[in-house]
Amino acid sequence: MDNAKRGFLVLSLLAAAACGREADGYIFEDVPFSVIPQPASVTLGDGWFELTGADFYVDPAFGDAGVEVARGLADRLCEVSYLRSRVKVGTPRRPAVRLVSGTVTASPDSYRLTVDSTGVTVTASTRSGLLNAVQTLAQMLPASFFDRDTRGQRYRIPYAVIEDSPRFAYRGVLIDVGRHFYSAGEIKRCLDVMALYKVNRFHWHLSEDQGWRIEIKKYPRLTEVGSFRRETQVAHWRDSLDHREHRGFYTQDEIRDVVAYAGARGITVIPEIDLPGHMMSALAAYPELGCTGGPYEVATTWGVKPDVLCAGQEATFTFLEDVLTEVLDLFPSEYINIGGDECPKVRWKECPRCQARIRELGLADRDGHTAEQYLQSYVTNRIQKFLAARGRRIIGWEEILEGDLDEGATIMSWRGIEPGIRAAARGFDAIMAPNYYMYIDRYQTEEWDREPVSIGACLPVELLYSYEPCEGVAEGAEDHIIGVQANLWTEFIGSDDYLEYMLLPRLAALAEVQWEAVGARDWDRFRAALDHSAAIYEAMGYPYGKHVWGIAGMPGEEHPARTPEELEEYLKVRKGPWAMSYEEGKNLIIK
Ligand code: ACM
Ligand code: ZN
């Protein structure tokens, strides 16, 4: 998608919220303080400092990283205003923007932002602290600052003392590029809004039954064969096929470029190679890696597939280690996500090689787990050891808790909160991504007829906002909940616009769940601040859900939202996933 501006139904509303003030003969546009996530402590003063034209001074302690952050903001301010800002290392003599090295809280993400008549002072101990301060500062400016066409504007910000630090160190978003492929440029657009909200982990789901998306030099067929599918299921029935091919993958150069782009915005990219299930695309390319030997096809329909990697043969481990070796070369992230979800055991039960491996390892049904579940633990633990020897740690979906899991693994809880609670109680770190609150592939409202087709169920921004990640976690185990993540699966998300629409504004609510201290969230304050975020989306050309503004549907297909009475009537007759009889819905996707 390019940056074309979109229709703006709520523009007049938002314009009314901002007000113009004249100073030094210039009319400044001032906005109410609307930073998302709301900083931990904000005190606004009486007065304004003009940012445009100010020089930047960087503490030499920051080295190149500080200069780079300062230059990013200074260049943008020059571009929008035509006023010159210089970036210098050292101590300023006149009002300026100063980046000063200092500790604010124990979190490397923390920062202090002080605005007074001497200028702006940003105090932080790390580059990510500086970047967070810059994001706060940017959101204090009018939305036009985010519009790449803006020129000749001057900006000022109110005197303020802001001290800020996040609740969780891991603040993630998953984008599934396996079910649908999005260009590297589109991924960068998503990274831009993640950075805006101080999200600091991008979980890149790169391999799926429906498509392999990362170039692996040693296994060229992964992309030659595995990145292509004949057709795609486009509704909730398996025979709703579009008869059009779908393809796409990232070259290693593109991956490096995206990783660097994310890094420059304070975001670590965590790749996921989902194993040993969700591997149909790899099996189609290398059928000898499956229990039956195939033939296999890159999946064209959704749901869990019975064919998985054969755990009984060494070739599988050679393949995985080779693939991961190239992955490690591309991704500096300490965490590597190895998937582990939805791995049916039907093939392993019948495969002589898998059964021989089970006997050789002395695995048996015990403690409520099957021998085949222990075989998956064997795969997980072996890959964990391989990665640990290379200085990396694994994250896996909650299913890796089944059987025996070696210590040091981190669990992502997705079928609810209970697996995360259980993992934390057992001493594993956990990231909470429960589907009920965090699966942003779900509809944004109950008005499914006014929305593009989605996986089903409903996750409005209000529900996501209400999530408390440590609820039910035993006292003393809270520190094992290291973060929260929203997952954007893409079965039905066949366009960039739709992807962004599903992300926004739920990403803003996610950011507050990830960042705000316990008890600090406030829906009314957040809802008011969302007006400014919406103006920023408009300025940057992102489609977004306008449900909290009383509008349903994607841009171009918008409708006034139903009244509560109309909704009640509609729900009585609604058809669709999870609203059908069993017979009607029995080949429905279950996620
Ligand atoms: C998942 O949603 N299968 C992790
Ligand atoms: Zn096998």
C-alpha cells in the first residue's frame, strides 16, 4: 500500500479537538496530551518550547547511537518546517534538545523527558530509552508531523516533566506471513506503527502449511516449491477456493534489511520456524522429511494438518539445524521461536521410524501424556540444546509444555491464560497471548456482515484493553510473566489494507496492556487519546477500525454502526462461524 490519503469520516471531529494558538506571529496547532501508551508520570507546565529549529546536543556517552536517534528526529523536524536543526555532540549553550545519559529506572526502556524554557532534556541510559522518549515527543505533536507531505509547519510542545518506564520487558506483535504474504515494505509499515506505540518485539511467523517465506540457501526448494500454493480458501468452507495462485518469500537480503529497519526503531525481530507441525510447505519441497514420504502439497485450505516432520529420522534434525543455522545468521535476536503448536501425532503413531525412535529413547505413555507427546519433547529439547550452544533461547507455543520440557524455554500461552499460569508456576518464563483477548484476527465488532470475512469470534478494542496479564498467576510467579503479545493470523487477510485495518487501533490498546503499571489503565482517558492516534493514522495513510467512532467496516465499505437495539435483532439472525448448527459448521476452521 502506498501512503495515499484515505477518506476521513472523523476528521472534522478531531480538528475540533485541536486548537490553534498564536505565538511570535505564528499560529501553532496544539493538541491535548494524548500519548499512547500513557507515560507512567506526566506533569504539564505553563509554557511552550518550539522544537522546530532547535539544535540537538548528544551526550558523548551515547556514541553513534545517540547521534543517530537525534538525527532521525532533527531531520524530520527540518523536513516539515524548513527550519534548520543541527546535531552536535557536547553541551549546549542555548535552548536546545539535549540527550543526556542517566538512569531513570532499572528498565533499559525507561526515560525522562523535561521540557522548560531551556529546551527539552531527554534522560535515558540506553538507545531504546532514547527512542521511547522520541516516540512520546512525536505523539505530543500535531498529526501533521506524521504526514510525509507536510512542509512549512512549526511545532512546539508544552512544558512538562514526564518519567516513564514499562511494565513488561517483552512487548510483542505477531504477523503471520505464511497464510498470506506481505511485502517487506508492508512489514516496515507495520513496524512503524509498532514503534509508535513502543512495541519492542516483532514475532515474524515465517513458515506455515500454506507457505514458506524465508530464503534458505541450502534448501532452495523451500522457496521454489514451498512459497507457492495453487489456490486459497476464502470463506469458512473448505471448498470455497479462489482458483488463483498465491506466492511470495523474502530473500535473505530483504530479511536483513527488515531486521535493520526494525532495530533502528528499537524493535527486535524474533523469527518463528514452526516445528515439527505446520510444515506442509517444507514437506511439499522435501517429501522425504515426512513419515509417509508424500507426495505432499502446499496447503490451500486452513486448519490443522495431520502431516508433520518425521521425528524418527536424523535427516529431519539435519534439515532443522541447517535451516536454523541460516536463520541465526540473519536474526541477532537472543530468542528464536520454534513453534511447537498443533502437531497431530497420527503419522508418528504409524511410522516405523518414529516408533523405533520412541523405543530407542524408552518413551512410553505416562503422567497423562502419550509416548508421542514425549517424542515431541525430544524434538523440542534437542533443538533447544542446538540453539543454546549458539547462545540463543527458545520460545515455543504452550504445547511444548506437554511431556518433558527442559528448563530455560519460554512459553507462549495462546489457548487461554491457564497454560501461561501453569508455566510460570513451574518456573518457566511465559508470554501471554490468550486468543480470547489477543487474537486480532478476530472480528472487531459483532457486525460480521459489515466487516470483511475473518476467522470468527469478536475481539473489540475494549475487550483487548481490559486484559490483565497476571490475573490468576501465583504470588511469587508474576516475574515469570515477561510479556504480552497480540497475534495477527492471516487466513482471510489477503490485502495490506485489511492487515493494517485489523492491527489498528487494537495495537494502541495492546500497547497500554503491555506498558501501563497495574491499575493505571483508564478506558475513558485512552478512548480520548485515541482521537489523536486516529489523526496520526490518517496522516500516515493507514486504514483502521473506526468502531469506537460509531462506524463499522473497512474504508470504502463503511456503515454507521448498529444501535444496541438493531444489534440485538441482527444477532438473532446472524449467520457465520460459531453461529451455525454443528451440521452447517462441521468443516469449519477451528483455531
Ligand atoms: C496458534 O494459534 N496455533 C498458536
Ligand atoms: Zn516418522
